[in-house]
Amino acid sequence: MNIGAHVKGGGTLVPSLKAGVDIGVSSVQIFTQSPRMWKPSVYSPEVLEAFRTAQATHPTIRDTFCHATYLINLASPNPELYEKSLVALTHTLSVGRAMGSAGVVVHTGSHMGAGFETQLPQIAEAFLRALDDADPAPDGVAECPILIENTAGAGGTVGRSLEDIAAMIDACGGDERLGLCIDTQHLWASGFDFSTKEGANALVAEIADRIGLERLRCFHLNDSKTPLGGNKDRHANIDEGEIGQLGLAALMGHPAMRDLPMILEVPGDGDGPRASDVLDAEAAWALGVSLYDATTKKKK
Ligand SMILES: [Zn+2]
Ligand SMILES: [Zn+2]
């Protein structure tokens, strides 16, 4: 089990590890700059190295993920916005690599009516340019992948299906530095029902078939305020939404997924994930594992 949570990074990044410990998670995710501003946060080499060392030697926090700013739109038909997005992604990837992060999660953006297929070549170009132009990871530090996050399916958003995400990765020649982050609330809102063992099996099969399970590096673990297929990005606390504890358990306990980092981005009581939310996630995970392990025993 590896339950994580989105926490505050603080100016020196290291406090994010303590914030994770305080609520009892084993992985954290942070914004390395304001999620609603273009202005990049600049970290000194000393701060980045101090974080890298603190993370690598931390007794309980196993992985740190970075989430890129929400303003990024690699699919935009507006060249100025596209260029700014590319600069922001490249910068975030440089920071992520220097931190020794397990991945930089990004929302690809929206084609704004221009059409996914039409914008696909520029999306691929952006991913490849960011991967090539970002500062390289320090010696001995594992590659920090760009993790494409699925969307809730609203309007012209890009990444509303696994098929779309597979098309983006394929357009990048299957570059190994690209991976996948599945947000459970977005997946539900986009109309994928994973809330039974059959549904979770179908999800695993589709990821394996289209994208490759090795690219799936983490989940964003959220219940949903909107119904299946509602196409709205509205996170709920675990078991306080439309998916429910049992629905999330089916996905969380699946043998192919149970060991992955599952990062809470739930509202809590308004200030993000609390220790009680982590306990709720752990309970859902344990229930999920029992769903599958009970079946295995019966078969013997
Ligand atoms: Zn996200
Ligand atoms: Zn969301």
C-alpha cells in the first residue's frame, strides 16, 4: 500500500515531506509553482539538492510527485499560449528532475474546438521538446517521467480517454519518458465505470493493451461529486461521493494496481487531505485487496 496526498511544498520544498508525515502518507505530490500563475518559482541548486537528499533518505515518504501548473495548454491553437505552456512544462520538468521526483503530472489542455487530431502533432512536439530541453537529471538520479493525466471529459479537453492518451504517446514515438497518471474522479466523470471487479479488470486490460501497464506510475485518488459520465472535475472525500468506498476498493485492490502510489487530492474540510482521509483511503485499499484475495482462495 502506498497512499499519498497532495500537500503544500513551501518555499524550500523539504516541508512537504513533513506535511506528508503529519497526515500519515507514504508519498506526496506538490505544486512546484503557483498552479494558477505563469511565473515560475526558481529554486537554488542547494535547495533542490537538499530536497533530493531528504527524499532519498526519508524513512517513510517513498515518492514525491510534482504537479505542473493548470495553465498549461499544449493543445492550444494560440501560438503564444502554446509557447508559454512549453516553457512552463520544461521548467517544471527541470525542477522535478533536480528534486529526484517520481514524475511530473500534467494536464495536456484543450484544443479549444480545433480538434484533437489536428492538434496532436504540436502536442507531441511539446512533450518531446520539454523532455529534450529540460535540464538533465543529476548523475545517479532516476529519470523523472512526464505523467499525462486523464481529464474528466469536459469540452475540448485532451486526454479524456485512454485512447487519446495512447495516441499522444504513440505520436511521440512511444518515448519511454512518458507515463500515465489516472485520476479516479476524472475517469469516473469521463464515463469509465471501474467500480466493480469486472470494471477494474477492464481498466487494467485497456491500459495494458493501449498504453502498457509499466507507464502507469500513480493514481490521483478521489471520490466524485458528479455522476458517472458527468464530465465535470469535482473531487469528493473518499466514500462521500458517487463512486463510494466499495467502488474505489475495486480499483485500489486490483493486483495490478494495489502497489502503486495513490495520491489523495480530496477537499478534506476545505484545506486538502487530512489524516482521517488517509485512514479512509487505507480502509478502502484493505477492502479492495480482500475482494481479490477472497476470490483467489475460493478458486483453489
Ligand atoms: Zn491534475
Ligand atoms: Zn481533478
